[in-house]
Amino acid sequence: MPNNLRQEYKVEKSNIEKAYEYQLALKHNTEYEERVNNTFIDIVNLLKKKYPNIKLETPRGREKSYNSIKNKIIKLEIERLCKLYAIEGISNEEREILYQLVIVSIEPKMQEVVKKLLITKIKDIKLLDGIMKEKEISDDIKTAILRIVKTNIKKENVENSQGLETQIEEKYGATAAKKSKQLKDNLLHWECIEEIEKQGIEKLHCPFEYLKFKDLRGIKIIVADVPEDVEPNGKELKQLIEKRKNASKEEKTKYNDLCCIALTKEFAYELMQNNELLEQLNIMVLPEGYKHKEKQNGYIAEHIKFCYRDHPEYTFELQLRSMYREDLSRANGAAAHDKRSGKKRIFPSTENKQQFMDELRYRLPQYTMLKNENNEYKIHKCSIEESVLEYYLGYIKLDSEEFAKAIQYIKEMDEEQR
């Protein structure tokens, strides 16, 4: 009888809950953590051996916060349902889930307007235009709204559907990006429906697999300076070093930045192509795991995602960039970073000590640093205070009463745990 009752009242976990539990298990896996830390040291040593005397900012590692994990999974589930809806359709229940995920991802003041747009058969795109102008809605969520609206127009047999679809494409899709020559203007970047259909949509039907993101743990190497006596393999870096030698004082900063960027590209490419080395490190590059990223705020970086050969579920991302580009992204960081779904860095209220610490632990990533001791790199696991300074720099005034109160809470909690 009890077994029948349990079966009758059994609660099925959602895709998001299952994926979240999976990532939490990885987050608390000490073997996985130690492997990434050791590989972190190995890669930095390889870089220093290949390019002696280059100057690096202190290399850093990052493990996603609980908040970031949850928001990344939600973003992927929205993307999965949007694509599935556009290609073959989804059930009414799935549509309700999709709409709710989109609505709760935006500011409360905009929720009713977005809800109205999603459930109404539109006659024109005036309401859509208004939502697209809202600065407080992230580009990821705008993409989801556009995808849903465009799919609704097609599947609900809306009058003048072709004209409305064309307007959306011209204003917010590849056509808009082509006209402005700005890739960021293509808010319909999930529009690769034909490509997905050719590759097969099996993965879209496997939410647990689709929601397994690959950058729970990441390492970042920032090159500050490339010496003249470096021995590059590629022509690009050689030419830039020569140009820097003959550059004026004003141009040297620019050319040093270009040298750093060229060096990171060269190292990334050689690391990915050297199968013998990858085998020694017991890692391999994930399919489509390499991206050379260039953003409107001046950010340029190499992003490579790896997994361990004997444990493919142990993944990490390597980021390589120049010091100048890192400083640019920090200077423009708050505005640029917050535009991405779930990336807004909200400093918890300090009114209540326990609530502050609970919220901080939920939102704060765990950082590590490589410290050079007697010409040997060692992992330093950052304290909560160090991680706060790393994560919230530029988001809170360090001389404010609020920050002083927060640091006092952290120190008191640290003393209580000793």
C-alpha cells in the first residue's frame, strides 16, 4: 500500500532541476576540481616555456556560482524550447513553461507587457518594437521573445504573416546586421533552423544532455607584454614585433596589444593542434569548443573548451587575452556584462547578516589564483573577501559604508567557523 501511494503521489523533477543537480554534483567533486587546478598549472608552464620572459597578469581560475549555474541552465532551456517550437512545435504545457521562463527572466515592470505579446495574435510589430528598445531586457531574452513571436506568427496563421516575418528579419535579424555591419544587431541568432534540421534535432529532444553546459570551471591567462626576443612560429606575430620596434611612442601600446593578441592566438592554435601534448595532459578539445571572440566593447579573446579523456564530464574553459583587452572589458564591463541573461552582478543587502551571507554564497563565484613561489606555480584558493573584491569590482564603492559592513560580516563569519 505505501508503495502504491508513493507511486501515485510521485513528483517528477523538471528538466531544470535535474540539470541543476547534475551541475551541483560536479561543483562539489573534489577530484574534478584538483584535475583542473593541475592542468591550469601545466598550461601556464607550457606557455612560459614556449615564450620565455613574457609578462602575465596573475593567472586566475573561476568556478561558477550557484546563481550562475541556475541562470545558465534556464537560458539553455529557453533556447532549446524555442528551437524545438520553431522546427516541429511543442505541447501547450511546454509553451506555458517556455513563456513562464521568459517572463520571470525580465524586470517585474515589463512582465505583463511581454506576457501580452506572447499570448496575443499580433497585427503589427509596434508592441514588439517597444520591448526591443527596453535596455533592462537582456539580448538573450530579446532573442527568445523574437523567436517565439516569429514562430507564433507562422504557426497561428496570422494575417499578413509573411510581411510581419519580413519586418522582424529586417529590423532584428541577419538583414539588420548586414546593413549596419554590426554582428550584434542580429538578435535572431538562433535562426539557424535549416542547419539544425540537417544535423538532426535528436539533441533537442534530450533536455538532460542539452542542458549540460561545459564551463562550470574556467581558467584565464592574460598576457601583458611580449618581449622582442620571443621566438614566434607564425608570420603574424613576427611582423607585429618588427612593426612595434619601428613604431612611435604613441603607437607602441597599440602594437604591444596586437602582439599579445597574436601570441594568444598562436598558442591557442598550437595547443589545440598538438595531439601528442593533449594526450600527455589527458585532455581533448570539445567539438566546436574553440571560439575567437570579438565584441563591441573592445573585448578580444580566445575561448577553448576541453574535457578529460577518461572523464568527459569533467570539462573546463581556457580563456586567453591581452592585458589591454582585459582592462577594456573591465572598464566597459558592468554595462556589457549585465546585458547577458543572468549575468547582472547584484550586491546583496547588508541589512541582515545571515541573509547577506546566504545570498553572497549563492551569488559569488569561487576564484583561484596561480602564485609563483620560488619559480614554481601553486594554486591559491581565494577567500570569500578576495572573491568579493574580484567579482564586485566596479559594482560597489570600496569606501562605502555598505562595503565596510559587508567585509565586517565576512570577517565575523570567518572567525566563527574557526
